[in-house]
Amino acid sequence: MATMKDVARLAGVSTSTVSHVINNDRYVSDAIREKVEAAIVTLNYAPSAVARSLKINQTHTIGMLITASTNPFYSELVRGVERSCFNRGYSLVLCNTEGDEQRMNRSLETLLQKRVDGVLLLCTENHRPSPLMIKRYPAIPTVMMDWAPFDGNCDLIQDNSLLGGDIATRYLIEKGYTRIACITGPLDKTPSRLRLEGYRKAMARAKLPILSGYEIVGDFEFAGGEAAMQALLALDSPPQAVFSSNDAMALGAYQALWRAGLRVPQDMAVVGYDDIELARYMTPPLTTVHQPKDELGELALEVLIQRMACRDLGQQRLQLSPALVVRDSA
């Protein structure tokens, strides 16, 4: 494999001149540039990104660690992060933990050892990296996305799940529904608990009772929503409307209603959360709480770049506001 020294020798110039031609960071005469470029073609020389990163102590690479899920929310969020990275001249290395703690810690260690410039973490409280591991790499800026504060100085960006749960439930109340159920996510996750709390606050404000069996704990997955709706339909007094704490479970709920021969919203109104792309293509299109995924990814990267430029910044905790998207399911 040809080296920069080989190019310089063939072109009859110094290695620094070859570097200036490749990086275009200093004036080089047209005649010299042509010699260097001809030597590069002849030798099929490719600059070493590793060598350059060691020299400038930057790789222009961002690592991202995500817990696997069938929920389309995560793939849409990753897409937004990748787009933001590309627009800012960074490459994204994505590691999928598939819910395995050992794999998560090994993947994070690999990212940190490969000298990524920063790390984005999209995990949960019950599935998060070891604080000791992060402390071993204090120079690597880290931003947590969409979950509760971590025991450390990492920056945090998340949506206002409490407000989102309140907005969704309040909309159903304003539509005239009085028997309203809630399908929550796993209650060991802060967003799930906050969306449930928002539901409860809206119901209490309207002085509406939450009947026995109306709070069903789901898993944020399609199958969990289907099972939860089946349980609600089996109650002596099924609800008139359901707030699902994410769109994936709402879609599962649709399936259960369809199998039971029921219609949305005539027999059961449904409101979701996240506003995934699939929501608008459901029959009927799903009313949902829009979580700003693109803004979340863009802001996370912006905060990470700020942290990389100024390591002495205080910890940042930023919150994005959800908004209701009214369609035809409620």
C-alpha cells in the first residue's frame, strides 16, 4: 500500500507539500499540484483517515448506542440523527444492543476505544451503560436522548411526556368521552410513568373516574398494544376511548379492535403518542401526540458538538414540547 512518502518521492516534492495538496489547506502552484495528483493516481494512494485523526485528535465520527425495538419511532429518530450528522460533516456509527446489557457495554466500549468524537445514547433506566465505563472515558462527550437523567454529567434531551399525556387525554375528554383507558409503556421507564401521570391529571381535573382495569401496562411494542386492547375489551364495562402511550401499541390496539369486529372511532376512539410516519396511513389515520423526532436528533447533535468544542460547559437538560396531531381516530 502506497504511503504519502511514496507519493512525495515520485512527485519530487516534500511530504508536507503532498499533505497541502490533499487537504487543500495552503497554496500550491498548479504545476506542483499536477505532479502530486499524477503521483497519487499512479500509486493508487488513499489518505489514511486513522493517521489524520491521530494528528488532529478528531475523527469526525459520532457513535450512537440504541436499544433494539420493533417500534418505528427509533428508526425514524436514527434517520434524523444520521441526516444531521451528514449535514455537519460527521459520520455516524450505530450500535444496536438488542436489549442485552453485556452487548450494550461491549458496544459502548468499542465506540469509545475507536476514538469517536462523541456519543449519543438512546437507552432506558433499566437498560443503561455502566457509569464506571463512562467515567473511564471522561474526555468523550455524551448526550442522553429521550430518557431520565443519568448518574453523571452527561447532557440530557427528552420530550415533555407529562404534558403529552395530559394533552392526549384532555383531547378525548373534550370530545365528550367519559370512560377513558390508558395503555402505558413499561413503568420502569420514566417517559411511561410521566405519560401515565399526565393521563391521571387530566382525568382528575375533569373529575372523571378511572375504572378498575382501565390502566393496562404495555411494552411499547405492537403485540403489547394488541394484548392490552384485548384485556380492555374483556372488561364488564369496556372504555369508550383509549390513550396509548405510543403509536406502536396504538397500532396493535387497532388490530385487536378489527379482530373483534369493532370500528375506530365509532366503537372505540384511540389516541397514540410519537406521530410515527405509519400513523397517517392507518385506517382511519391515527390521532396522536407529535414527538419532534427530527428536532430531537438535530438538537442532540448540536448539544454534542457544543460539548466537544467546550468541555467546561455545565450539564444541559433540554426538553422539547409535544403537540397534538388531530386525524380521524378520535
